[in-house]
Amino acid sequence: MSQARILVVGAGFAGSVTARVLAEAGCCVTVLDKRPHVGGNAYDTHDEHGVLVHPYGPHIFHTNSDKVFRWLSRFTEWRPYEHRVLASVKGQLLPIPINRTTLNRLYGLNLDEAGAAAYLEKVRVPVDPIKTSEDAVLSSVGPDLCDLFFRGYTRKQWGLELGQLSAGVVARIPTRTNDDDRYFTDTHQCMPKHGYTRMFENILDHPFVRVVTGVDDDGYAKNHREPPLHTVYTGPIDVYFGMRFGPLPYRSIRFEHVHLPDVSQHQPVGTVNYPNDYDFTRITEFKHITGQQTGAGTSIVREYPQDAGDPYYPVPRPENEVLYRRYRQLADALPNVTFVGRLAQYRYYNMDQVVATGMHAARKILASLRV
């Protein structure tokens, strides 16, 4: 296996993590990316006003995996950060996930924790079996809260109705009866102290890793003249196979970045959702997330989901899963190609899940090369 040649397509989390693990095992790895930078969608950079922003939308790191956290901690220091999200509903900014505070402020109640649990039990509409996101929401919070917080947001985010989406989409959003207003409750909640891009640069900084960015369609031939022993592919799996069975549906986003020169703080938390108003789904203010202290002014991003554009989110519907499995069968027949990541595996992964998947993929590749 000495000096095995590995090609990694994509310098985001999946590609970078896999490349580093392989390089540390002695493989010579070439990482190609069509964008002019590393980091994939987690890439961050300072805008022209000196504010550290996420060009491809906010990326909030959280994990319960000590293993993933320890591994990434080799390449970055951390800034503690617990993400909080408010939803603009009926003229108020209310905590989401829905909690006791949400119920009391929305309905003018004074519920304690037991009272909040009893209220939700009274309004929910049990559905069995739960097949769709609408089933899941109605079973959890009932029709009114469903309409106020979920129905319109889903329509904008996915271009579909709640009843057209798999139940797992909203299963990511819990409902609470206490006042915990954190969006996540993971053990590790933090942000790379010097940004994601610096972390990715450190991950890829290895003598056995060569990174080539800004690669066009002929990049493989130009940058990897000798055929690799193994290829790691992190792009859309349907693209790899030339859309043989037709395109897998993905949801894209148009990001509208705005600098507000005369505003020191635009909103009270990192992200505010707009489930029922405007064409955008949410506004994120980056200074909350990064903890950056700059002069006057702040930078925000509005997100407008759309069908056209770069693929960001696999669309979780049963028929799409069936189509993916057809592509997966083609992938499984390629012993020297490994498909890793959200697009390659058509999965709605969090960042820590992609890291774990990349580590696992690298170990499997190493085991196959030792045979």
C-alpha cells in the first residue's frame, strides 16, 4: 500500500477529512475542487467591510460525538457558541424550537413545565403511522402551531407541502416544555475560533496531500496524469453517472448578503426565521455566530430557496430515495470508487455526521488497499 495514489474530488468536509486520514496512513492524495477555495459550503471569508461571513449560508457546528470533536480539535481552537433561533410570528419574535416561552408569549398564557406538556397533549392530533412531515408536526404540536411555524416555512424551504415530505425532515426539530431556547442541545457546541477556512487549510496541510482548486471539467486529466488506485467522490451521485436515470432532486438557495453600515446589531440572535412573511426563509447575522468585534456596521444574509442553482439539500421524499437506490447500485459496482458526503450519498447530513462518514470511508479504503 506504500504511497498509494488517491484522488479526492471535493475539498469540503467529506473530501478533506477522508484525504487527511488517508495521507496520515501514507497515501499520496490529490484533492480537486471546482471552486477557487477549500471548505466546500462551510467556507468562510471576510467581506469587503472586514466582517467574517459564510458565503454559502450559516454553518453552526454541534456534535455529541467526542471522537469527531477530538479529531477536529487537532486543526482548530474553538469558540463556545450556543445557537439560538427566533421565529417571526404574529408580530413577535418567538423561540424555535417551540418551548414553554413560545406558548406563553404566543397565547398569553402562564404555563409551568407540566402545564406546557399538558397543553401540547391537548392540541396535538395523533397520527399513526407517521409517514410525512405533516403527520409528525400534527402529532407533536397540533394544527395551529403547525400552520404558524412549519407549513409556510416548509413551502418556502422545499417548494413542497408538509404532506409531501418524509417525516424525518421535521424530526430534526424538537418540541420542549421547558424554557431551553437553544436550537441544539449537543454536548459540543462551538465555532472554529479562526474560522472554517483556516480549519480546512490545517486539515489539508500535509506533505502527502496536494490541493488543486478552480478545476474545470478537464481537471482530472490535467492534474492526475497517473490513474489513481482509488477515487473518493463527494459530488452529486447522479452527476457522476451522467444522469443515467434522470436527475435527483436537490434544493438550492440564493444568498443575499447585505452590509448594514450604520447598525451595530440587526437582530437579537444569530438567526431569525420568517415562516409566513417575505420570500426569504431566514436572516442570519454573522457577528452573533463568530463573536467578531469590529467597528460600526454588521453583515447579514437572507436566504431564498429555489430549485435552480448549486445543489445544497437532497429532497427527502420516498420516490427520490427509490431513484437514489438505483444510482447506489451503480456505485456499489465500482470497487475503486467511494462515494462520501451529503450529495454523494443523497443524505441530509449535519457537519459532524459528514466528518464521521469521511473517517469511516477512509478506514474502509485503507483496509481494501491492504488486501
